[in-house]
Amino acid sequence: MGDTTVEGLVLVLILIGVGYVASLYLNPYVKCTKCQGKSMSKGWVFNYSHHICSKCQGTGQQPRLGTRFLKKGPQKPSSS
């Protein structure tokens, strides 16, 4: 009985891993954690001025955990 439980647990972990890798291929980017996807931040003194986010270079997105390891997925989205 113990072997069946362990085999079932291993199978579930493998399925979760395969699902996560497939998800990385389909959706390799998430919203930037620094600018929250807004890509441009207002200036502190002159709030009508703005600058591009230094973390995502203005795309508003950053790679998900694991995409750098796989080196797969679509090219980085353009900032336009």
C-alpha cells in the first residue's frame, strides 16, 4: 500500500512540473514588480516628467521564474 501512495505522489509531482514548464512556454512574462506594468514612472520633483523603468526597460513585463533556465519562449516584447 505504501508503494502505491509514493508512486501516486511522484506522478502528481511530475504532472505539476510538466504543467509549469508548458505554462512557461505559453506565458513567459509577468507584470514588472518595480513599475507594476506601467513602464513609465513620474518624477519626484516635477511630476509632469517621467522616466522609463530601469528593471523592465519600459516594456512593463519581466521574465517569469524559470524562463531564463529554459532559454525558451517568445522574444522580449517591444516597448512600442
